Amino acid sequence: MRALETKRTWQSLGTQAAIEVKLADKFHDDELYRDVIDHVKEALMMLPTDLTISERDYAGRLYVNLASAEASLGNFSSAKKAYRRAIQEAPTNSVVGQKAARNLRRLHDALRSTVRVPRWLAWPISAGAVVGIIYGLLVQHLSLDSAGFVGFVMGMFFVIFAAFSLAAITKLKMGPAEFETAAGIPTVPQLEKA
């Protein structure tokens, strides 16, 4: 890769990005994915406006590599834009354009199948918890002993806290390991590489 960095053309940057995508996929390295994004964006800045058919195919490969890196980092909207651009750039009926179309469809299906927690859901849950606290203060304070009443009120505050943290609860980080639950975190489908 050192030799490729000495001659920085859009073709050499694209080749370097393709190599880095394969390495990043193999080692699951987010930094390599970020390098891919940087190299592809730099190559796209150097891209000439009058491309031949084979160069248009290669430009489509650049966008497929960009989309693959973006999807692997969880930037799904950027990945979808890059796949759409790859479909536009690649010649009609090219292998690259077909791969981009399939990947876009897979990514769209994966995003549609995930269950996202709506942001507005926290407000009705919190309102219910506040009503529960008011009910506890006005009605139940005489029938509950002090320990039971404190537990009741603390439980309602926990419900309010949990309601507003619902979206963040779906992704837990514990040291170097990262555990993701199914709710709200779409998994990256098996995407074809350029």
C-alpha cells in the first residue's frame, strides 16, 4: 500500500480502498472502514467528468466500496445514498450496478425488518408514571407504610428514567465487548463487495 500512496490517482486510491475493505471485513476494524471512506471520497474528488464505459464501471466500484464501509460502520442512510449513486454511475447492466442494486435492496429489507422504539413512547409512559406517583401521594399514602411508599415512588421514578432511556438501552457497552439487542439496532445484511 505504501507504493500506492506515492502516486495518488483516483485509480490507485480506489484500489487501496478495495484492499482496505477486504482487510476491514476480515479483521472487523472500524478504523480501516474509516480509511476506506476517506480514500474513496478523495478518489471521487479526483474523478474526471468525462468517463469511458470501463471508467464508469470503476467509479461504480468506488461507490460500492464506500457504501460497504458506511454500512459496516452503521451509517445506513449514507450507505443507501452511495448504493444509489453506484447504480447511477455504473453502466447499464454492469455487474457492479447489479451488485449495488441487490445490496441496496438487502439493506432496505434489513432496515425495514428492525423494530425501532419510537421517541414519542417515552412521554405517555412517563405521564402514566407521574399519574401513579400522584395516585400514591393522594390515595395510597395512608395505606402503605413508609418503606412501601418510598419503594413505590422510587419505582415510578425508575419507570420515567427507563422510558427516556429506551432507545439507548438497546446498545450496551461493557469494556471492549459490545452487546447489541435486536430492538432498534439493524444488523448489516450479507453484502456483496465490488
